[in-house]
Amino acid sequence: MVAAPPTEDRPELALEGKRIVLGVTGGIAAYKSIEVCRRLIDAGAHVTPILTKAALNMVGATTFAALASEPPKTSLFRDQDPIPHTTLGQAADLIVVCPATARVISDYRVGRSADLLSATLIATEAPVIVCPAMHTEMWNHPAVQDNIAVLARRGTIVVGPESGRLAGGDRGEGRLASPESIVEAVLRSLGNQDLAGLKVVVTAGGTREAIDPVRFIGNRSSGKQGHALATEAWRRGANVTLITTVDRSIPSGIDRIEVTSAAEMQAEVQLHAEGADIIVMAAAVADFRPVSVATKKIKKADGTPQIELEPTEDILAGLGKSKRAGQILVGFAAETNDLIENARSKLLRKGADFLVGNDVSAPGVGFAHDTNAVTILGDDGSTMEVTLRGKDEIARAVFDVVGQKLQSLTQSETG
Ligand code: CTP
């Protein structure tokens, strides 16, 4: 399976050109590795599966033959290549072992080449991700914990396990991490690490301003763009704090803080802004809130209520005033008309480095859509248009621009 070359309409996929060996061992969770395989292929990777003998008791080689980039390898000896482990190990950009049983973890720790997978693991210099899955008793066993600790110290990336339902109806820690978090770990491990070690704060979603215990003033923001921004920053190696009003999945490594109102969001932003290198205000923050919130539900019988409103604090403008040297501030502007002029004036008014403007009246753009089209305005007068595409790709374009600015700031500091 070969991905079509990127064009302007088809931007480069996140894992395009990356060779990944997907090691599957004989845990019950092996069926979930099929989903991981499909997601890696969808992201553009070249995936070579290695199935252990025990894995073949759990999942079929034919399934992987149909989904992966090449038929699965199952033996050190029944291959046309006399040395498949070194060929695979040397060519790999990354090896993911999913699920990783106690046996493969132990073999890898001691460097024992018991089969094609364990031999490939010690014949590679590529990063390795292991995703343990086993019963809680096994996972908690000091031998397994010791093996995992040694692997982690050597630089192996350990994803999961999670707590939840296990084979045989038991519950506890030991369940394979979700396919989503495994693929996120792959993306982080193979991605551009230009934000490594930086602290990034992202806000997302629309705030809700209470009228009474059951009603609020809100807006149509879905939080999709903000969550995509937080995910992209995390993939690039940043330590990310996401302050959000919506319950939407994100990589487990992101520090997620849930808020509801503009005041709560402001308090959390203030708390986290000081040490932040980059702050992205993607949230649709309410501009007004009721002056007072009724403690009991307002009843129809009491007549039409007159709700007096007061302005909320402008969080971005506040950040612009207290911005420290080297910190990058990114704002968003959802507009329905005169996009460039409105966004440019917001950029100046709020003291941001970049303002990402979108025309929410255009088809497929803005609130609730999976796609967006934006114009990124810089405080140096620059304008960059990003045509309609997935919100994850918009996030990539935003951090490309931010990354370039950071690089030029670092160069001018050292130059
Ligand atoms: N913003 C903020 N605090 C507010 C309102 C907005 O931090 N109380 C931020 C948003 O997160 C966004 C930027 O300011 O990054 C622009 O938001 P927008 O609603 O487009 O601008 P407003 O200043 O509210 O102007 P208007 O609604 O009149 O267009």
C-alpha cells in the first residue's frame, strides 16, 4: 500500500514515509493491534507487522496481510530474507509492541532473541514503544515492574496499561492503552520535536455564563480546534496544559483542566500563563455575563426576566499587557465579515504575536466542523492563508508559524 504524493489538496500525512514495525504478541488484547495497524496506515506509515507464534492463536495473519503495507512476518527462519530481524531492525524508524506480554518485556529487558520479534527489538537503534497488557496480578509482579523500570530507564517509551475490564471479566490495571493513545505516542515519538521541553497553554471551547441553575449564555464553539492545537503541541514535544470547557478526547500526556465560565477560564489561564512559552487562546470566551445569577430557577409565571449583562475580562488582552519577553501569544478571531481588517485590529488591540482569523460564515469553516480555513496574521504585518483542511492540519500550520518565530527569537538572542 503506497500513499499518494502530497498535493495542495492533499497535505502530507503525519507519518508519511515512516517505516514502523508493529510487533504483536499473544495477549487477548492482540485484536486491538488491528485497529492500531489501520490507524498507522491511515496516517501514511509503512507498517510491517511481526506476529509471534502465540499472537497467531489470537489474531489471523490474513487480517494483517489485508491491512498492513506488507504481509506479516512470523518467523526468523521461514522468510526469503536469511536475516529478517536485522533487515527490519535497521530499516525501522520505530517499533511498537502492541500488546506487549510479560514474556516479550522480559526478553527485551535481558536482550534475549527468542523469536523474530525479540531479535528485531535488539537489532534496532530506532525508538521502541511497548504497550503492556496483562492481568493486574502479573502487571504488579515485582519482576514485571522491575523489567519495565529498566526498559523505561533505557529510553523505551511505555504506553499504558490502563485500568478497566480485563479478560475473564476481571477489572483492574493491565488493560491495553487505547489505540488512540498508542498512535498518539507514535506521532509524538516520530514528529518534529521543535517544541520539546516548552510549556504550552491552550484554551478551548465556548464558555458558559450562568443565568440561573439551569440556564446559561453560551456559544457554538465545539472545542475541536483548541483540542487539535493542544494535541499538535504535545506531538511536537511540548508540556501542554489544556484549559477547556468541553469533554473531548486528547492524548493522556496532556494536563487537562476543565472550566465552565469566562471567570474560571481566566483564573486558570492566569495560574498557568507565567511559566508558559506559548499561549494559544482558541476558546470562544463570552464577552458578557449576567450581573447576577439567580439562585433558583427563574419561573415563567414571574414574567419575562430582564437580564442585565456586564462585560467579562478580556483574557487575551490581559495576557498581551503582562507578556514577558520571548513569550508567544496566539489569539483566534471568528468573524463573519471583513475578516482581515477585524483580525488585524484585534491583533494590535490585544497585543498578540499572531491572530488566527476564520470566516465562520464560509462553508466547512469554524464552529463544530471537522475542517477549518484560516488566515494567520503576524504582528510583523505578515499574512498567511491556510485553505480548507482538517483542524489537525490547521493546528500544524499554526505551530509551524509559531515554531519559526521562536527559532528566529532564539537566533537573534544567540546571534
Ligand atoms: N478573548 C478573550 N477574552 C474575552 C474575549 C475574547 O481572551 N473575554 C480572546 C479569544 O479567545 C480570541 C480573541 O480574544 O483569542 C478574539 O476573540 P473574539 O471573540 O473574536 O474577539 P472580541 O474581542 O470578543 O471581539 P468581537 O466579539 O467584538 O469580535
